[in-house]
Amino acid sequence: MSTLPDMHSPDWKEAKHKAQFQIQYSSLYVSWFLRWLIYGSITGIVCGLAGALFHVGIDLATETRGNLEWLLFLLPFAGLLIVFSYHRSGLMHDPGTNLVLTSIQGQKHIPLKMAPLIFCGTILTHLCGGSSGRVGAALQIGGSIGEGLGHLFRLKESDIKIIIICGMSAVFATLFGTPVAAAVFTMEVISVGVIHYSAFVPSIVSAAIAYGITQRWDVTEAVFPMLSAPGYSITLILKIILLAMICGAVSILFCVVMHRSVELFTKLIPNDYIRVFAGGCAVILCTLLVGTDIYNGHGSDMLLLAMTGSVPAFAFLIKIGFTALTLGTGFKGGEIAPALFVGATLGSTMAPILHIDPAIGAAVGMIALFCGVVNCPLAAIIFSVELFGSECLLLFCIACAVSYVFSGYYGLYSSQKIMYDKLHPQFINTHSH
């Protein structure tokens, strides 16, 4: 006959303590999950609506410029309006996306007024033919709204960092229709080598809801063809490695030109109004010289065209120049969409030289250069799967790995921290160049 345990024995007290401990922490996990399910959902709804509206605005601006070619000649005056609005709001010299990254690192705060400014400034830049992207602006919009919601919910500082990431991933997801890549990218881009996994649940919730809003509104990006797996061989792998090495080198060129252009134009023309007006005139002149408007705006149409192999020679270099003129003189927008343009056209140009399918060349070039400029190999790999399917996953993984190494410590965002050395297993904690 079994006897009841002694409730006063040390073993019984220890078991009771462990049970209470487990219940306490289980309730803590449940409480945290439910709380961030709510916060992430609200952020996804708000930022998803803002992102969808931003997406529609950019598309409408691009379509309008295509129908009314004379809008290009208003670019200098659009620049004056952008500079004036930033001056009036006291944000003329704000660091843009760098400010969002530093806010997550706990050093600065994002003013809520940044969202409408970058929203309108980017649309105006695209409407009049400036060469810029959308993702950088999206990160600023999402980060600004996210911090605003954090203060509205009266969250503590550490939680505000998480909700900023939620906002960034939500708006990013609306632009490309890649919610998983959006969530991983916003966690990975802050500190290379250290991923903010505490934001994973709320970030993926926000991105998924924002993506659902774009699907509901039928606000979608151009659909890329699903790539079929080629016949793998050592020769093909070596060709992809070579292409990725070139993309890594060009990513350094892209980052250096973007950073140096701001410094150069500011030094040459210190006055903000004169500089942006001159930059607008320079973009007009360059457009007339090349005889086409394919280098104006974000250039997403060229991504699909590049996969057919029908791109002008040195298109990637010309796009770098147009983007440097636009962003370096004070117009608004991001650098990632132009980087995708550069990578796709570079890969398409190299495809016949390397004797590979132009669709493979353009896709690998686009993903490899994206990886090189943002230092986010995991996000880039996921991005490739969401855009092109998984049959060429091996090629994308190889390309991202090689480009990540050969891009060195350069990056689009000077506030991005590279926590671990790319060549050795050691902690370095430095900023990208």
C-alpha cells in the first residue's frame, strides 16, 4: 500500500517550487505572446494601410509621368518644394534611414512628422522623374509610425524598438509582396551578425497583416517568373561564383558613390535650394542625353526586361549615376530599388559573356547585389525564394554567400553595425562604410 508523500519534506517543497516556477513563466510567455499579437496586428493594419497608399501613390506617379513627359522639366521645382518642406519642419539634415537604425540601437528618436515628409517627398521625386527607390522611404515611414504607436501604447524603450521593427517590416511587405523577407530583413539589417529574434513574432505578424491588406486591395508588385532549375554542374557553379564576385565589387562601387555624392554635392553647392535645383537640371540634361526615361523613377520595369536579356550596355553604371545625382542633391527616396535595377542589368549584361540564361543572370545579379549593399544574406535568400521560387535556391545561396564576403564592410547605411568579422569568428562591432 502506497503512502502519501510528506508535504513538509524537502523533496515535496522543491517539486512545488518548480511547478509554481513553470506556471509563472508559462503565463509570462502567453501574456507576452498575446500582447505582441495585438500590438503587431495593430501596427500591421496601420502601416499596411500607409504602405498600400504609398505603393498606389508611387505607381500613380510613375504612370502619370509616363503619360505626361513634360513633368520631367518640373523636377528642379519639385526639389525646391521638397527642400522647403523639410526646412519648415526642421528635418532638412535628418539622416533618413540611418535615423531609424540608430533609434533601434537606442541612440535617437524618430519624429512622427518624418512619415508624411518622406511619403510626399518620394512621390514627388518619382512624379517628376528623379531616380530613387521606395524601400528606404518605406523603412522611414514604417519606423516613424511604429515609434509613434509605441508612444501611444506607452511602451517602454526596449519595446518601442520592437514596434519600430514591426512598422518597418509591414511597409516593406506592402511594396514587394514578400512578408517573410521583410520580417527577416528588418531584424537582420540593424546589426550584422546579431539578429533581433525578440522581434520575430510581432514582426512577422505585422508583415503578414500588411501583406494581406495589399492582397485585399489588389495592390501588388510586378510578378516575376518562377525560375526552373538548370542542369547543375561545376561549370555553372563557377560562373555563378564569378558573377557574385562582380556583384560584390559593384555593390561597393554603388555604396561609395551614394555616400560620396552627398558629400561632394554638399561641398560644391552648400546652399540646399541651389543644390537641389541644380541636381534636378542635371537629371533632365542626362535624360535628354541618353534619349530614354528608363533610368528615371524606381525602374522596376527594367527588372523584368533584364530577365529577357534586352538591356542597354552599361545600364547599371548609368543608373548609379542617375541615382547619385538625384539623392545626392536633396531629392527623396531609397537606394534599394535602384540597387535591384543595377544588379539585374549587370547580371543580364554578364549572362551572354558567361554563357548562362539571361533570366538566371538577372535574378542572381539582383539578389547578389541586394545582399552586398545591405549585408543581409539570410533576408536576401528568402527574398529570392519569394520572388523567383525555390528551384534555384542553391544558386542564390552561393551568390549571396560570395557577394556578402566580397562586398567587404561597405553598406548603404552608415549606422548599420557589423558586429562580427566577415572573415574570422571574432567580434568587431564597427559601422559599415
